[in-house]
Amino acid sequence: MFLALKEIKHEKLRYGLIIAMIVLVSYLIFVLTSLALGLSNQNTQAITSWNANSILLNKDSNTNLSQSLITQEQDADLKLTKNDAYLAQASVVTKSSGHEQIAANYLGLQKKQFVNQNLKLSSGHKAENDHQVVADEKFQHSGYKLGDKIKLNSLSGSYKIVGFTKGAKFNIAPVLYGTLVGWQSIRGLGSNFKASAVVSKDSHVKSSNSNLKNYSIKQFIDKLPGYSAQNSTFTFMIAFLMIISLIVIAVFLYILTIQKLPNYAVLRAQGIPAKVLVKNTIFQSFILVIGGIIIASILTILTALLIPTSVPMSFNLPLLSLVAFGLVLTSILGAIIPVRTILKVDPVQVIGG
């Protein structure tokens, strides 16, 4: 330990550059992890807030909420309990004078069912009629206020924002919570269709209709457009960065080991055991990576404080701690690679050469 610290202190520039490299790699991994988590959350925030375990969709909808419709006839075959709730989805574009247009998801709910009952507001109140909506805070950040009236798509009527809720995004787009009748008007369906789906706190919704199919919430989330591909892409990027950090650390330590072979030869000739030199190399790697991760963590905290709310990033401490542990583990693996060179060093050959 003493030898490792002494060497780092003596070669400040050399080891400073290695730490800077580790900082950059660690910071990039932390930011990418947070971005992946943020985008993932924006796909599923609304779904998570429903606290549901299953969802009933039209079996021909390809597990897509926007493609699913439950007719009044199919609804008659359902046996809903207090743990079940209708959900009706429509893609809309909101327009209001003096505000930017926002693409959103209109979700129609039934007032007395658990999804609407459990809806948590940051301000205002819940929709009380078919021309009132509760909006995600994205609208508030874009300049919308309580009482503002918005138009949806090309419909002639207007809808009043009566409340705001936090963390209500579905498939990245912000959510407008309204009523089932409001959804029927937006979709132009009339009263022949009841909803898009039924969500349940139970493992399945009781239905005797063969045209309807139950899915777990996990299955439903995994089938969200682009969700699995997006997560796989970020996972591979982070994994490759881990591998790159392993290679870079190993290469740097190997070069340093080769440069220090005469020093190691002298130490071996003085009777210093090889295992002491090996421990020194591993501990040195550990110090460098811990130092780099600490600096990268500080930069990540500053990023979390300064990043605009429009950037979909989520900083999860347990997850980032796991990533940091992975970086430490890869650094130790990288330090083991030049160990063979240290073990084989021959004092007579090196000093004599």
C-alpha cells in the first residue's frame, strides 16, 4: 500500500492522466446509464403509477394499447371487481394560443375506479366533466397553467386543464387524463366502444370473451414500441464501455509494468516477495479507479443539478453504485493481466541486461 501511494505521489502527471481517462470513461457510463433509465421511465411512468399487475386487451391489437378496442358487447362478458379499471387511449396533439403544440396521450378513466382514485395531483383537481383534463407537468414546464383551454387534434370543442400530475408519461409522450366519454369524442367512436383496455391489480381480468386476452404488465411494457430495442441498445453501449475501460486500464498498467521492470528487479533482488509487488499493482489500480469514480460521481451530481428538465435523465443512486462497483471490478481484472510479467521478472537478467 505504501509503495503504491509513494509511486503515485512521485509520478503525479503520469497517474493524473490515467485518473483523467478513468474519470471520462466513468462519467460517460454514469450519464449513459442515467439517460437509459430516464428514457425507460418516460416510457413507463404512467403505467407504473397505475399500480396494476395485468391488462386486458383485444387479442388482435398486437399488445398495443392504441390498437386495442373493447366493444360494449365484449364489455358485457367482463366481470369487473373493485381491483379492475377501464383505460381508454388516444394519441392527440394539443394546441393553445400562445403555447407550443405538444404531442400527448389522452387517457380516459372512469371516476370511481382505482386508477382515477389513486391519481396523485401536484396542483388543481381531477377532471369532473368530459371537457376537463389533468395534465402531466410537462405542460406546466411548457408554460401552460391551471384554467388554460386547449384544443385536441382538429376537434371543435376545447378542454380545460384543471390539474397537474407528476411523472405521467406513456411511451415518452406526456399524458392528459380525462374521461371515457371524452375519449369516445376524440376517437369519433360514439357509444359502441367502451374502452381500449382494462387494467387490474389482480393477475388477470375475468372475461369469457375469446376476443380479449390478458397480459401481465411486464409483457405489456416489453411490447411498447421501441422499448426493448432502446433498452438493449443502451445495455450494449454500457457493456462495451465497461469492456473498453477494462482494456484501457490493462494496457496502461501493462505499459507501466514494463517501464518499471528494472525497479521490480531491484526490489526482487533485495528480497521483496513477488506477491508484494502483485498486491502493489492491484492496490494501485484500485486507488486510481476509486479516485476516478469519485471525481466522476461529483461531475454526475453537478450534471443532475444543472441538466434541463427537458432532458430525459434519471439519476438512480443504487443503480449508479452498481455501475461503479462494476468499474472497480473491471479495474481489478485489468490489473491482474500484467501480474504474469511481474511474477516472471528475473533480477539477474534485467539488471545484467
